[in-house]
Amino acid sequence: MRVSAPSVGSELPIIVFSHGFGWSLDVYGPLVDYWAAHGCVVIQPTHLDSRTLNLPPDDPRTPRIWRFRVEDLKRILDQRWQDHHFKPA
């Protein structure tokens, strides 16, 4: 997971941005940098299907990839992103 944000600010809007199927959070750098430069906190999970994890096609979790994505997002949304839980990148 990567968190990008402005170096200053409080009560900033939060964007949870998932990479596309089979991609990774790295390819969205310019977009995330833009949002952070304009006052948003951007949280990017690394899902199980990320290219950076190199999950083999025969991995037993593969048929449930989308369920893992939902679980990832639930974990993020269930956390309280308050000042003491968040450190700007």
C-alpha cells in the first residue's frame, strides 16, 4: 500500500484508488501525484493481482481474486484515517 499526500494540511479529502486488474500502483504515479499536489490524500492498495507480486496463474487464490480486492478495500475503509494514523509521504 502507498499513501501520498500534501506535506501540509488537515481534514484533507481521501481518495482510495485501486490499480487495474493485473497492473500495479506504480503506473498511476502521475495521476496520484496530481491529486496529492491538489490537496488530496491518496491511498493505493497493492492487490493480490498486482504485477509486482507475480502471482502464478495456478495459484489457488486466483479464482477468488476479486473477493480479495473487496477485502483489501474494506480493510482500508474500516480504518480511521485520522491525523495520528496518517503520515504524509
